[in-house]
Amino acid sequence: MTWDVVFILMVDGLANGAVYLLAGIGLVLIFSVTRVVFIPFGDIAAFAALTLAAFEAGRLPPTIGLIMTLAVLAVIAEIWRLVRAGESRRVPKAIVGWGLLPMLPCALAYAVAHAVVPAYVPVIVSILLVAPITPLIARLTLQPIADASVLVLLMVSLVLHFLLSGLGLLFFGAEGSRTKPLTGLTWNIADGYSISGQILLMVAAALVLSGLFYLAFEHTVTGKALRATAVNRIGARLVGIRHAHTALLAYGGASLLAGLIGVLVAPVTTMYYDSGFIIGLKAFIAAIIGGLMSYPLTAAGALAVGIFESFASFWSGALKDVIVFGLLIPVLMLRSYMARQVEDEPQEIDS
């Protein structure tokens, strides 16, 4: 292995790690607030990529029909809940929040699909179009069982993955799609060494969004409310933080991250209806390294997974996924050992 190959593999690994970093942040954000391991995260990213491909092909994205159906079902469920709780006066607000707001990206997508617009407009619309999917799905399936055990929530999340994967096959077909690069620039850093603008864009997006998340969690009231819910859900309720509200914010933020991942990955790899599952699994490994709670450790784990995957693909392209997923075994063993050490530590008893 020459230094040229090492450089190429490191660049490729950083690009993959940037994607897993964004996905890992989304998974940790949802789990820390709601205790849900949101397996369909990668499916939302695939929907965004295939939606952008539909725009570039001059077709109306079938994602619109999915969102409209989910919005109607969410409105019906919310009205039923409010009527049963004797809060009928809040029905108009529910119709606006769960019905009209999700329809706005659909109307925008319909307009863009039938107009000549700059290349960046479909990219933005694709991200906005998938943004309501996660909150709507959560309202219909996860919010009613928010106090269930983690295992039950995990099983429901797994079912949602298979549901969205099947819908993706129905909507977009089995053929893969690849979109146009978001930028055609190339940065030459030395003789024979160059980095494409697409990879730089992926890494820059990961760094910028990581910084924005840090600032949001440390210096905004909403971010502190999310952190409080993550640390102690019951305590957060006692001080007036509504868990349903913070969960909605977590699902919405994660859905936007998934949409961004989809449009960033689509130009560099062919996306299929089920491609997001692998992205989500590798991001899950990064989130496990961070204990599904720590954002810095998740970021470090994501970069490690990306670089490890890049070198594994050089050693054995057929076994690269097996090698990457094998990382999960020593990580879980190490965490199990550390947890056992903490439990076995003698505790002082005050006399």
C-alpha cells in the first residue's frame, strides 16, 4: 500500500465519516429525548435522494402522496385525542399544525416540478419535503406508546423500517438513481493529489452542522430543554418541559438531517429504495460508540467507522460491511465491561 493509496482511502473515509456523523447525531438526538432507536432514519435519507432524482428526471416526486396521506391520518388521530380529552377548542390548531404545515412543502414541490428553476432549488425542496415524514410517523405510531419499554419502541421502529422500505419500492421502483453533483469544483492540494468539491461539501456540512448543534444545545432555551429531557424525562416534566413538544423537535431536526444526508450522498453513490438501511446501521455503530448519549463520542466514532470502512473496502470489497459491523462486537464488550466495573465498585454508606 503506497502513500497515494493511503491518501485516497483517508479522503474517502472522511467523506463517509461525515455522512455517518450527521446520521449518528440524528440517531442520538432521537434516542436521548424519546428512548427510540429510530431505525427508519436511513430510509428517510433514501427518500430525499430519490425525491431529488425524480425532480431531475422531470417527474413529480411520489413522496408528496406519502406526506399528504400521513398528514390526513395525523389530523384525524389528533382530533380524536382532543375530543376524547375534552379540548375541542384546540382542534383548529391541530388541523393547522398537523395538516396544513406538512402540506406546504408538498405545494412547493408541486410548483417546482412543473417549473424551470435553478439547480439548487430542487435540492432545498427535497430536504424540506422529507422533513415532515418523521414527525408525522412518530405522531401516528410512537407518540401513543411513548411510555412503553425500550424494547417495544425498538420493535415498532423496526416495523416502520420495513413499512417505509416497502413503500419506497412501491413509489420509486427497484432501479437505482444517482443525481448530479452539487458542485463540480476540484481542489488540488499537491502534485497528483486532489479532492472533489462534493467531498469537501460533505465534510463542511458535517462540521458546520455539528457546530450549530453544539451552539443550539449550549446557548438556546430549546436546546437546554432537549438536554434536560435527555438527562431526566420525569424531572423535565416537573419543571414544565412538555415531553411531546421536545420529542417533536427531536424528530423534526433528525428528519432534516436525514434529508440533507440524502442529497449529499446521492451524487456520489447510486441510491436504491433500501440503500438508507446500510447508512443507518453504520451510523448506529457510531452512536453505540457514543453510548447513544454523547455527541462528541458519536462524532469520533463516525469518523472512525468511515475510515475503517474505507480501508476495509481496499482489503476486501466483498467483506467490507462484515468487517465494519464486526466493530460492534468489541465496542459492546468494552461497554459491558465498563458498566460491570461501575456496578462492582463499593459504595460508601453514610453513618
